Amino acid sequence: MSRSYRLGRAARLPLVVFVALAAGVLSVQPSLAAPAPQPEVAAIVNGSTVAVDQYAARWSFIGALVAPDATSQYDGQFCGASLISPSFVITAAHCIQVRNGVQTNAAGIRVVLKQRTLDPKSLGSGEARSRTIADVFVHPSFAENAGDGFHDDVALLRLSEPVTDVTPVRLVGATEASAWGAGLGGPTAFVAGWGDTDPTGAGAPGQKFPTALRQATVPLRADTACSNTIGGGYGTAFERATNLCAGILQTGPTKLGIDSCQGDSGGPLLVLAADGSTRLAGLTSWGEGCAQKNFGAYSRIDALRSWIESVPGATGGAATTGGPGDLRVVESARASSATYTTVTLAWSPPIGGATPERYSVWKRTGKGASSADELVGITTGTSYKAKVDGSRFTNSVTWNVRALDAGNSTGASSIFKAGPLPDRGAPRVTGRPRVTRFVSGGAIVKWGASADPQSGLLAYIVQRRIGAGTWSPLPRTSPGERPARVTRAATGRTIQVRVRALDVAGNVGRWSAVTSFVVR
């Protein structure tokens, strides 16, 4: 059985029915049968919009994780988060980690707080407290459960600047087992987020993801409800030590239950303490479907609290520039050598702090810091040879090197520019185009191979002219396919052909000599 996380619209992954509150992984096959009855849908799923007074009373600590290169808060939101101290928010690890145990760039995440309604037009407006991220800490034991779902699905983000006008949410305490049921179910919980409200696609277009924060009330279920193999459970995929079970299942094909969904990942699951105040008991993590045949699985704060408290400043007190391991910025990051298609990056270990276990190397793919930055490699040494596309310019690529410890916590980024040797030589076409065979309306034309020993040949640009008309382009041909079909002229008309070469760096060579032929 395949599971997915519950990420949102900025996750750049297909949104499918099976969610781990991030991006889906199941494919949905079209049915040839008659359309099924359309389910009734509403909020988070089947919740309600958070009113202004409700937001102030219960949800003011909630934050939206937003890609900083997005056009707006609404388009960029991909997960939820909760402020747990002035300098830290907590979220799900699967919102942060990319692959090979390495989390995304801190520069590729922004947290928006004090914003009940996400701005659909910009990344900041009104009283929103938008913060960049200084450090990212992922639980060292975070992994999938038996190939499906997650355990230890928690990450901490240290803010670049404290937020002092928002009251952080309190974590459920070690003596407050009755508030969350201690795995036996019973208490009522509250969830919120900006995630998918219409997991079956039955609603009106454009209404799947709300701009305003949504909330829902769900019962906490006994661990056995999610660890069963029937009745909404997941079997061994539900790891009882660090997962929490909650939700209401659908009661019929048109009656969805109540659940969190895609875009809600990392967001809060609250319970009430004995004095009526709220506690953070869970983080939206994973599930199969939303409000359908399976319950939702949440990260269990009670089981993760000791790790959370091990991060300096995470639950109060002074935040530090380090974290578990106190990793620091690498020194003297630079290009040590380069060719026209590669660049060897080098750096020195951080001065002071912990000794890194590994280093991650990233390549910037956009104009600014982006969650879409590409992880190009991981190394235990202090150099890395990366393949790059040729360029006419020096220092054409922005790189980011970060130190990693054994638990995949990271030091701050060392950002620098380095590129291949600049290629400013234009490729040349070998020989004049020649007719190899006449066809209806024209001929097949071929020319000699070109070589570009620098960045490499990308394509041939071919043009034709019929009679005294203007030159018009033909489809480009790849370096390995030099024949061009030059047609669409009447018998007896004269066609002229010319060719030039284009390399990977963007250099364009001169036009070849012109070849003329008469259409037969």
C-alpha cells in the first residue's frame, strides 16, 4: 500500500488522493464506469473558516511555510508550522527533507506568522510577520515506517529574527497524558491549516485550497485504530511509539469524514489541558486519502519532546547560532579548478564548533533563494567536482555548501558563485550543404559535422529561401542528425539553403555557404 504526505500547492509535485500532507504519490486511473456520486466537501476537510476572534484566541501561533520565490503567500504555501518560542517554529520533517537524509536549503523557506488569510497577490502585507530561516534541524531518526508513512516526523526551524509579539504555543507536558489520551484515544483535538478542502475534486474549480485558515475538531483514536489492518488502520506502517491517530471516517460515498489534507503537513494538532488552555500534542504528518477510509496520522509530541528540548532555544531561553552539534559555516568556499563543462568546488572545514560528518552541495536554479535549489551531491571531503552547462560568462552558477552532522542537522549556508571556463568561441559548420536525395516538393540536404571542443554543440539552425523570397527557419536538428528535409515548393522553383551551428553556451556560428537546387 502506498502512502503520501500532505504537502501543498508549492510542493511542485502532483496533488493526488493519498496524502502525507505534502505531495501525493499514488496515480489515479480514469474510470470507464458511470460517474460515482460526488462527495459533500467543505473545509480542512469538513471544517470551517477560522473567524478573527477564534484566530486571536486559539491559532495566533500558527505559521505558513512559503517558498520565497513564489509570486504570493497563497501560491507559495506548502506546509504549516507552529511558533513554540520567539526564535523557533516546529513543523514536519518531511516538509523539509529532500533526499539522502539532507534537508532543503534554509534559504528556500520563509515562515509567515500573524496572517489568518494568505495574501494571493504578494509575499507580504499588513501585519504579517515574515521571517527567513537561519538554521534547520531535522530529527536524526526521521524515516519511513515499514516503507509507508513516517516516524519521528519533526523538524525545527530557527528564525533569522525573533517574533516577540506572538504568544508561542505550549507543548503537551510529560504529566498531561490525560489531555491527549496517551495512545488510548478519547479526548477531542483541534487541527488547522490552509490545505486541500476538496480531496475528491468534487467542488467548484479554484476552491480546493482556501486563502483563509480553516479548522476542524477531530476525536483522538486509540493507537489500535491506526495499527489495525482493517477499519481505517495501516498495520505496521503506523509506528505507535511516535505516531498519533485521529479523525472521522466517511460514512458513505457522498459523505466524507473530517480530516487534515494536502497543504496541512507540519501544522498543529491541539488538545485542552486541565485548565482549559491549549497544548500542542501533534503535527500533521501522513495518511491515505483525506476524510475517506483511513484515519490521519500525526507526529506524537509527547514522544518527541526530549529531542525538541535538546535544541538550544527551541522551547525558551536564549537561541544560539548552533544546534545539536553546533555546526558552523564552512570557510573559503571557492572554485579550485574548472573546464568548459565542469567546476571543482573546494572549501575548508568550519572554524570552531563541531566537526562535520559530511557536506551537501547545492546549485541555485532560480534568480533568488529557492526551495527548488538542486542538491547536486554529498561528500565527506572538502571538494566536489560538479558537471555544469557551458556558459559565455564567468561565475555563472551560484552554489551553496553546508556542513552536516551525523543527525543531518546543518550549519548555515556558504553561498558563492563559480562557473565553468567561459566559452566565447562560435562553432563552425563544416562544408557547404549538399543535396543527397530529391523528394516531393524539395530535397534532403546534408552538411559536414561540426565540432565544439569547449561547451559542446547544441543544435544546427537551418533556413531556406524559395525564389527571391525571405529566409524562413526550418526545425532545428540535433548534433547527431544533420540531414534536413527542405520542401514545400512547387516543381521548377529554386530553393536556397544555409546552416549555422549553436553551442551549449549560446554562441552562434556564421552561416555556411548557400546551396541552391531546383525542385523536380
